[in-house]
Amino acid sequence: MKEPFQGNAYESNNRFWRSTGKGVSSQDNIARSKADLDAKAQLGGQVNTTMKQVADQYLGQTENEKGADVADKFQSLVRQTMNTNISDLRKMDEKKFFNDKTNEYTVFIAYEIKKNAMLRFMKKQAKTDKTIDERQREVIEKILDEEIEKADAADKED
């Protein structure tokens, strides 16, 4: 079976983080849950990787002596954000197939979230996170503001 949700429309770009998930089970609701978890885990991984790269780059440029602390806080922030029910997460599509030979359902789900919405949400989370001290918060907010600016600019291009 050729898997759906391939190509540019389902890939992350400078405006959206996108992911697809696949789940297989003899029960369609379980196959759907697996696909949902898979897609959200991929999305979380992308956000985490991007924010780690951005934080490393920023901290490298500023030679911040507590850079590792800030990078750790970022990862924690991404985890918290992904564990929250993200209102701006949009299901792009979902397809369900049934295999008569194996008696199994296969479900595919595609999600997307606007980068600027996600980054603003992370900024809000950083403001309320008690484990982030004032200096770390300032650095994190500066990094997020720069990324929000880029995402907003990309939004205006389209």
C-alpha cells in the first residue's frame, strides 16, 4: 500500500511544523491512537530539534557562560508545551484502511501547527515556568522573539 500524506504539502517549512503518523491494529480506535501518538511525537521531535539548534546558535554567538542551563530549560519547555493540549494544532487529514488479509486497520494522520503560534505559546509557558530564573527567561524570550519575527515574516510572504 502506498502511504498517503507524502510531498511538500506535508513537510515542515518556514511557516509550519508538520508531521504524519501511522498506526496499525486489529481495532480501528487503537490504530488511530497509535497514528495520533506517532504524529505528535514526530512534531515534538521537530520542535525540540529546531529549538535546540536555535538556542545553541544563539548561545554560541553570545558565548553565554550558562548556555547549557538555558538549552536544558528550552528542552524542558518544549516537552511541557507538547504535553499541553495545543489549541493551534490542526489535523490536516486522516485516512483509514482495512486489510482483509491481516484483519488490521491502518490509520494515517497528518498534523500541522503554525510556527509563530507555537513559539508564542512557548513564550507564555516560559513566563509561568517557576524553574526558569529571570536571566534564563530573558535569554529564552529573546531567542523566541527572534524566531517569532522570522515566522511572522514568512507568513507575510504568502
